[in-house]
Amino acid sequence: MGKSLTVITGASSGIGAATARAFSGSGHPLLLLARRMERMQQLELPNAMCRAVDVTDRSAVTAAVKEAEDTYGPADVLVNNAGVMLNNPAAAQDPDEWDRMIDINIRGLLNGVHAVLPGMTERQHGTIVNVSSIAGRKSFPGSAVYSGTKHAVHAASEAIRAEAAPSNVRVIVISPGFVDTELSSHITDPEVRANYQAAEAALEGGLSATTVADAILYAYRQPHTVCIREIALAATGQT
Ligand code: NDP
């Protein structure tokens, strides 16, 4: 039997791109979603449908999943990875940045769930991997809203896991510490960004995106009777 369709959001860089390579190497057809189409195409993966979709656009996410399912068959894996981290102390932060994090990290993730979960439930098979963070268990100065969105990922995942378990659908949460990606480049305050990047540099960037992708694939590859509910992983030197 051929491998099943894997949907990966935020596949244009970092952890999402590494996860796309890992699942492709394992023979899965892919639906890759992000806004930067050219970066997904540059991955040059076989059987990969790339669509320039903003995950906050619910109908666009649903339409892209339907289109990919028409080509490759039902989506059996969703890696809900798209996210932004705009760290800034709450007193100084433009609330538009709060909205962006809430819209992408929470609503965007739920849009992915909405697009695949009814089909998985009906077929009584499927795996949803939600990418959270160490910041989904701990909060740090400057991360009030980012940590809030990632705590929400854990909370939503626990509830959806319990709801979906009788339908044989697994919900897995991956919680990395520092990973060497573009994530921190979007922090708008130069001083906050520099401090964050100094902490990253002290850990030589932290984990590689490939290490996180390997953890996602490891969890997915367990027999379907096993649900690894959560993997938290960080560079050994991270406190
Ligand atoms: P990157 O910035 O490299 O990747 C983020 C991805 O999300 C990009 O592909 C980006 O694509 C996509 N994305 C952002 N906004 C949207 C949107 N509105 N619609 C669709 N896609 C979007 O960072 P990472 O790989 O590090 O981040 C991936 C996930 O890992 C995030 O959820 C992040 O919170 C989490 N994480 C990262 C850690 C780290 O230290 N790097 C630590 C813990 C968790 P595009 O811009 O093309 O739309």
C-alpha cells in the first residue's frame, strides 16, 4: 500500500521544510502550505503539491486539503507547524503583534484541524502533530502572548486528543527549545531580537530543524496503537 498524504503547514522554512524532507524521504505524498511559494518549490520534493496559503484563511486551508486529497487520497497526517514568535514586553508591544500570533499560532492551527479531523474521524484513522514549544509549558519575560498561544496549543491538543481517541485518531505535541531557524528574525524590537539571538548563539543556534523533524517522524512511525502524546526536546545546554 502506498504512503498516505501528509499535510505540513509552514513548510517554506525551518522545521516545516525539514519535516517535508523527512516525510518525503519516507515516501509520503505531501501538501505543503505557507505563504512563500518559491521556498516550498525550491525543496524540489516529488509528489508535493505546494500552495501559497495563509493558515489564517480557513476556507483556503480547507480548499487546499480537498484539492490534495482529490489527487493523493485522504490526508492521514497533519503537521500543524506554521507559527510566528514576536517577543516583546507587553507594555511596549503593538497589539497588532498579539493579533498576528493569536491568529497564526492558534486560529491557524485550528484551521488545520478543521480541514482534516472530520475526515480522519470518519475513516477512523489519522495523526495530527501540533508544534508547540518549551514556551508552551513555561513563560518568559517578553513572551506573554507567544507563550500564551503555545499554552493554548497544549490545551487544545489535550481536549482534541481525548475527543478523537475513540475514532483512532492520534494527537501528538512536539515542544522544542531553541531551534536554528528564521523564527527569531521576525522579532521587531532590535534589542529584544538581539538578546534572543545572543541566547541562541550561546547554544550554537540550539537544535537543528532536522533533529525536530526526526522527532516528529519518530512519533508518527510508532504503531498506530501507540500515541506518543508529547515530545519536549532542547539543546542539552539550554536551561
Ligand atoms: P520559521 O520562521 O523558519 O518557520 C515558520 C513557518 O511558518 C514558515 O514556513 C512560514 O512560512 C510559516 N508561516 C508563518 N506565518 C504563516 C501564515 N500566516 N500562513 C502560513 N504559514 C505561515 O520558524 P520555525 O521553523 O522555527 O517555526 C516552526 C514552528 O516551530 C513554529 O510554530 C514555532 O513557534 C515552533 N517553534 C520554533 C522554535 C525555534 O526555536 N525555532 C522553538 C519552539 C517552537 P511563510 O512565511 O512562507 O508563510
